Amino acid sequence: MTRVNGWVDIHAHYTPPTTAAGREAQWRGLREACFLAPEPYHWRPEDALATMDRLGIAMQMLSPIPVPPTLPELRAWNDYGAQLVTSHPDRFGLLAGLPTDDPDACLAEIERGDAQTHPDGYLVTTRRAGVPLGDERLNPVWAELNRRHAVVFVHPATDMTPPLGQPVALVEIAFETARAAVHLLYTGFFRRYPDITMVLAHCGGSLPALSGRLGLLGAEPWVPNPEGLTAEDIRADLARLYLDTAATGTDANLAAAVTMVPRDHFVYGADAGVPCSDDASMSRNLDALLGSAVLTPEEVDGLGHRAFHLFPEASRRHAAGTSLRIPPAATGSSHTEPDRERFPS
């Protein structure tokens, strides 16, 4: 099995404790949606930590997928995620889910985080209850996150009808991500909120492959363009994005992505903690990254550690936990934290 050295996984999901009956119901629902999982899925923190150790993952930034549909459930998931961070502060971080169908509830959850959940960043889905991220009612939410210089992880919504008999997780999520990003582009999001660091899941889905077309045609007179974006504006705005490598570490994905974003805008993601990923598939993705002909070995190692730069408090927790685990006899004036040296906060 492929193993790396102390990487950070920005794309890792968790589930609060479940019952066997609940897992069975979820499994049957997945199979009805063309996702032919062989057995019910059971997420447990001890299993997640064991997988991290096998793969060489130092830390996971946990996010609640699938995002619970009701506000009380979402808050309960965020609370459980915060408990996991409290129990394992040097191994887990929290990207708190935000209810983006309700701007007031979003703002309240952000404020609640200051006193209770203390998230490292935030998770949003491309749409929630039919409300897209570019909806103007969310402007106060984005303004607050911009004020905080927040990191926002964007995950595609999955509550859609499987197209042509294939599971949504295979193809459709890639187009869902691209649609959301293009909508944000033409609403002027990236110019209005420059201090939000936005990370798109799955290497941006199909967006990198479409970015050249957007640059060529996106500013043509026949395209609705209320912000008056030029072709150069479009290229510059898309280049602000960060992309994770969840199930997209192959050169086919990376070759398009490096034409859209700088090479230091890639972040390691595994899509851990959901039925579509297991040790074998995550290891294959690592193999693809480590053998990449698009990125240099130094660039690959950099993306594996980049989340320590994006989440400085999580980096501090990890560094503190690592130092506590080092026997006194092994420490000395020459000891350094390599991840912190590479990406100082």
C-alpha cells in the first residue's frame, strides 16, 4: 500500500454514531440511486485514524457529507465534529457545515462556532434546498466570511436523480461543481470577496476542462455578463481557486487544472469517510499523484502539506501533539517541524 509522509487531507467526511438499521436504510437508498455498494457503510473515528496511519496521513479536515437536511441536524453534526477535534486535536480539524439555504441561520452558525464548535474553516455545498451559492441573499454571509479571511471548502450537492443509470458520484458531481463556479464567476463573487480562500472538491470537477472555453467565449457580447468581465478577468478570477485532488490525482485531471490555477493552488484530498472511497482507491490516487508527469515531486509533496498553511490553528495543534509524542531523549536543538518550515503561518 502506498504511504506518504505526514500529509493533510482536506477532503475527509465523518458521520455521527449510527444504528445498524440506519446504515441498512442508507445502503438501500444508495442502491436505489444506482450506487451499488456491496454492504452498508459504517464510519467510526478509530477506523479513520487507522486508515490515516496506514496511508501516512497526519491530519484530516473533517466535513459533514452528506450535509444534514434540517438545521438542528446540521448543528448536531457540527457539534459532533467539534467533539472529534477535542478528542484528537492533532489528528482532526473541522470544516463546519453551513445551511446556505438560510442566510440568517448561516450567520448564526458562524457566530455559534466562535463560542462552541471553533471550526478551522467551513463546508458549503454547491446548492442547498435549491438555493445556489451565487444567490444574492447570501451576500451578508460571504461578507462575514471575507472579513474573517475564511477558508471555504465547496463540495458538490449529491441530491439529484442519477443520470442514465449511473451513480451521481461518478460523473454528475463534476458538472455540478462547474455550474456552481461559473455562477459565482458571473455574479462577481471572486472580486467582491477576495479574502475568502475557496477550495473546490475533486480538482474542480469539469471546470478546468471548461476554463479555456470560458476564456475564449465567456466575455462575448452574446453572453449575459452583468459584471462586465473581460476574458482576462475570467482567467484571473478562476486562478484564485484552490483545487483538491480527491479521486482526481491522475495526470488527465491535473493537466487541465494546471492551465487554470497556479501550481501552488493544489491541496491533497482523499474523499475519505464515504462509501465511494476505500483504502485501495485512496492508495491508487496517491500512486497517481506520486507518479505524476504533470507535477514535479516537490510540487506533489507541497500539495500534500499545503493545508497546514491554509489552516494555521490546525497546524499548531498538530505540531503540539507531535512534540508531545516525541520522547525527550529524541529532541534537541536541531529538531524542526518540516511542515511548519515549508509553510510558515
